[in-house]
Amino acid sequence: MAPTDLERFDDSLSRCYADPQFLERFYELFLETSPEARQKFAGTDLVQQRRMLKASLVLMMVSAGGRSEGQVHMEHIAAVHSKAGRDISAPLYDVWLECLLSAVREFDPDCDDELLQTWRRVLAPGIAFMKSRYDAPPSAR
């Protein structure tokens, strides 16, 4: 992963996080867009969920940069989201990403097409990892 991608992503993430409505808007978009997401998140404490996502985005960036702290987090999150856990299938990650990028467009005043491509590049390894672990038996995690 190019250091410039990580820096641009981190800077954009900071701009988005400057508005506390960013993650709330993301979940609005996600739940409006996907009936499956609405069903999966029914009864979920969305305040806690936003806190976890806030940390997860940073750790996905850290993992994309090759640091082990991020990979440990990804292992845990993949197990929780696997078929044996919350059963979050591969197509839902694609919807998740598009809704996240829509929120970035709304909340990052410096957003442009290249920045959105940077977000895609930084998050792609984590998303691919999550998808790859969906069917993994617990002993493989």
C-alpha cells in the first residue's frame, strides 16, 4: 500500500470524523439501501455499532499498511461476521462500501473521484479478507 494512499485516507477520515453525524449518516444510508442490512441490524445498539465502526476503519487502514495490530483486529472481526457468527455474506460488504463512500462524499469537503478511489484501495484488502473468511471453520481463524 502506498504511503500516500494511507495518508490521504487518514486525512479524509479525520475530516469525516470531525462531524459526529458522519457515521450516523452512513448507517442511515446502509439501512435504507439494504433490506438485508436492516434485518441483520434489527435490535442492534447503533451508538455502540458506530463506535466499533469508527475504530474498525482506523484498524483497516493500519492493516492495509501492513501493521500487525490491524491484522489481529481483522481476524477478530472476520470471526464475528462469518457464517458461523453474524452471517454477513460477501454481497453485503459491497453495499456497505458504496454507502460508506456516499457518506464520505457528503462529509469530506475535499472529496473527489481520486479520493474515493483511495478509500477503495485502502479498504479493499480488509473487505477481501472479510469475504474470504466467511466460510472458514472456527479452527482456521
